[in-house]
Amino acid sequence: MLNMTNPVLHCQQLNYSIAGKCIFNDLNLTLDEGEFLAVLGPNGAGKSSLFKAITGELQPSSGTIFLNGEMRSNINRSEIARTLAVLPQSASLSFSFQVIDVVLMGGLQADCGQAKVQAFADTILAEQEIDHLRARTYPTLSGGEKQRVHFSRVLLQLAVGNKNKPQILLLDEPTAALDINYQHQLLKTAKHLAQTGVAVIAVLHDLNLAAKYADRIILLKDGNICANGCAKQVVTTDNIRHVYGYESTVINHAEFSHPIIM
């Protein structure tokens, strides 16, 4: 369900530097309702810094970020939490919470009753195939299991969030700790959410995964957007050479609607 008229996220002329090094320069980015946008680029391209700027963890030196047409700086934290769900690259917890308690953290800003939050959580645990982990303590989990628990947490946050405004899901390298099966499971879920109207932005490293699942891909290099478009427009040998310095082979296989990098 793609709405190309009113962006739910608009980054306008963002600038940010660290110790004199430009991380991104006059960067402009939009994300539409129901769109799945993948952000890729080499190490140090500015992907995670852009992600942190959108979440509010990092303050750009100049520029403005709008959420649903309103300046992010003017929106209170509670309302942001009901509209914007964030899965960071890594998340640590100081206490030995049980898995179910970690997932339920996604419902802290819910307007519905606790029984409804619990019902949503139970459904998500089952759908994400982690119900058997519900009583496990968080520190005993593997890296991949922790990632799936936190993904379930943000799914709950969306499920009980503000349905009167378009919701946004931010994913920072969500597949990094996952095996191939759960990489695809997570991205299929994100794709399904986009099809229901959630705006999804994912920082990824795997161009093949981005080409398969994203509606639009941008390639960052040295803080600048070097390519922006659908997979067939962006995933080309020329763009990969320019952005990554890698000589690749890109094929368009008859069985797939997206390019494949060899």
C-alpha cells in the first residue's frame, strides 16, 4: 500500500560531522506510507548515523526531520513511541528479564488494557516462533535469539501503537545475527507490514536481500546518496563499482523479478 504523496518521514538537508569528518552532507530522504526502503553502503558510509539521527539518538548539526509532517523535535516522546518503532543494531539489558517481559516492553505506551497487550504478545511470540523461549532469561539467549526477541518487541509496539497516523518501523542491520531462514522470515514480516501501510526503513548489508524485499533502495557513500530507486535501477555493476569498489556480476534471472549479484 504505497502512498507517494505525503511522506511519513522527511529528512531535510541533514548535516553531521565527527572530529571534522563529514558523516553526511545536505542529505535529503523521504519515506512514504506503505513503503519498504533499504539503505545500504560500505562501512563508514553514514548508514548508522542516519539511522540514529532519525531515532533521535544523534543530533545533526543542521537540518530538520519531519514525522507525519510534524517536526520531530516538536513531538513528545510518548507520541513518538506510539508511532515509531526501532530495532537497533544491538540492544543490551542490565537485568535478567524473562523473554516475555522483554517483549511486553513494546506495550508500555499502549492505550489498550493489559489483557489486550498480553494477547497481542502471545500471538507475536507464536508467529515469530519464539513461544518456547518465553520463560528463558534474556542473558541465556544466543545472539540470534536476542534479535528475534527484540524484533517481537517492536512488533508489539506497532500492534498497540497509534493507528490514527501512519506508523514507521526502523531496522538497523536486523539480519546480522540471524541464520538464512530467520533473515528471510524477518524481512518477509517487514514486507508484510509495509503492505498493510507501515513505512519501513532498514539498514542492510546484503544487496541481494535488499533487492528481493525492498520497494526502494538507496546507496550511501561518504554521506551522500549515490543511487536511489527500485532494485533494477540501483543494483547495477556500475553502481556497485562506484560505491563499493567491487567488480560484480549482476544477472536478471527469468524466475525472479529482481536482479541478483553473483
